Amino acid sequence: MELSSISFVIPCLNEQMGLPHVLKKIVELRQTIFKDRDVEIIVSDNGSTDGSVKIALEFGAEVVHCPDRGYGAALQYGIRSAKHEIIVFADADNTYDLLESTGLVTELERGYDLVLGSRMMGTIYPQAMPFLHRHLGTPILNAIINLLYAKGGTRVTDCNSGFRCFWRVKFTSWNVTSSGMEFASEMLVKALKTGAKLSQVPVSLRPDMRESKPHLLTWRDGMRHLLQILLESPEFFYGTGVIVLAMSWLVLLGGLLFGQITIGFATILGIHSMLFALLGSCLGIAILGVGLELAVKVPSSVRVYRYLIELPEEKLFWQGLLFLLISFFLFSMIIVNWAMNGFKFLSLERETLALTALGVDGLFLTLNVVTAHLIKRF
């Protein structure tokens, strides 16, 4: 059986300290374990001003110069420049042991589409991974990805791994576009959404060899990863928004129908409960609105979102106008009732809160639908 050819893609920005060690290991693999395969080495340079390019050429690597700055941009440029079926990428700082790429390639050829080198399953040497990354950032992002996207029992253990192996044709179908560090999350999420077969193998992580500050900025890049993960799931916002809205309206209706009641030491369904429920209903509509606006750009399985986004303009106008008139009517009822009582303290607090919640929710929903249609036109 003919063995698949391999392209090693190494993103590079001033990596003269670690790059020689990385390239030396790839050359060793090409001359030994992968000697029966066609192996190319691509260093995707992202504007290095040190000796990185010269080092890459000395090791026989093909250097491509990515015109756009960013980790993701450099990787995408390198992957698009690759000629072979199998792509292996890893960082140029020698934190990953490229000799371990044999395990990733072997696993890929067992029938997987993407193989992650998992640091969490392997050995993390002292000082190799910041405490917050290891015990807070990566576990939280793993949990969110597993909750939203993991299927078939596969649980992601290291979503931020920078050591991966995959089929080039599969990567092309995932349509990854991020140019920054969030590239790692987008690639993984889109692979999972398309039903890609994912596997993970343990890899080791060693301390960064660079003398300069690392390219990763903890809070900025962590937030970018989180936003990228949530971007692909309008369904999450729909489900969360519906739950918050339903719970809020249960309290509002309970307070309206039954009034304040005492259960044990707790008093519920009074004015204060209804006030917080009003705020909760606004929050629920806002969360639903986020999902609706995302669904304009990201394919969604939520029928309600699809219906609202695909509303013909004439229905959008008349339904929007109807909701606005209903909201205006409800607010008018409150003001008229208040005026009839001489603008004094109203005794209909519960009814006023329920009407206010209904009017505000209708108004916010209308604005969210109109906003979605505005976004659709960009």
C-alpha cells in the first residue's frame, strides 16, 4: 500500500532560538521513520526580523512569506502552500516534540479526520504551561466545546493544542478563516460541527525557548477563543434565552395570579420577585437576540431563527408594526391608569409589572428582528 505524503507546516515569527531544534527533528523523521514517504517542510514566515528565515533555508525547508500578521494567518498560508495529503503543524518554539508526530500520523491513518496532540493527556514539564492556562483557561474552554459540539462520546481534552495532524482536503472543507490565536478553536469547532472523526494522542510540552515575551496574551486571546467558540452556536443562545425567558414569565404569571406566598421561611411571588423577573425577561430576550443575529451569518438548526430571518419585507413591516402598537398600547394603559389616579402611588403594582414586562419584551423582540435583517444586508 502506498503511504501518504506529509507536509510539516511551522508558523514562524522571530523563532531563531527554537526553530533549529524543530527542523532538526523533522529532518530526522524524514530520514528514518518517514523515509518511505514524500515529506516536505514549510516554514510560514510572518515577518521575522531575526535569523529564522536563514535557518529554515539551511535545513532545506521551503519558506513562504505570509503577508498578513497573526498565528492563524501564518498557518493558513502555510497549509494552502502545502502539496501533500497529510498536514502536521506545530509551533516553532520547540515546546512540542516533533518526534512525537509519528503517533499523530499513525492515528490519523487509522481512519480519523483530525488528531490533536493533547498536552493534558501527556507530560507537561515544569514551567512549560502557565498555571491559569492549565487549570482554568483550557479546562473551561474544553468544557464549553464539549457541551456545545462534542458528539459520539468524543470529549476534547486540549482544545488549545498547537500540535495537530489532519487531512488537507478535510481542512479545506472546514472553511477556517481566523487569523489570530483563535484559529485553534475555530478549526476544532468547525471540524466537530461537520461530523469530523476526532482522535487525541498524548504529547509532551516543554518550556518555551524564546527569550522574548510569548506571542500568546492570556486574557485577550482567551476571550478571542471564547467568542470564537460561541460564535458557531446560535443554538446555545436560543436554548439559554428560552430557559431564562420561561422562568422569568413563570414568576411574573405566578405573582400576577397568586400574589405573595410564603413557603417555610421564604416569601416569594411578591413585588420584588416580579421586579427581578421583569429584568430576567429582558435578559432572556437579549440572549435570544444574540443568537438570532448570529444565525444571520452562521447556519442554524433553530426553526424560529430561520423563520424570523427569512421573513419577507412586507411581513417584517406589518408584524413589527403590530408588536410596536401592542407595546405602545400596554404602556399607554399603564400611563392612563396612573393618570386616573392623579399620578399617585398605584395599587395595581403586580398588573403594572406584568404589563411592563410584556411591552418591553415585545419591543425588544421587534428591535432584535429588525437588527437581524439589517445585518443580513451587509
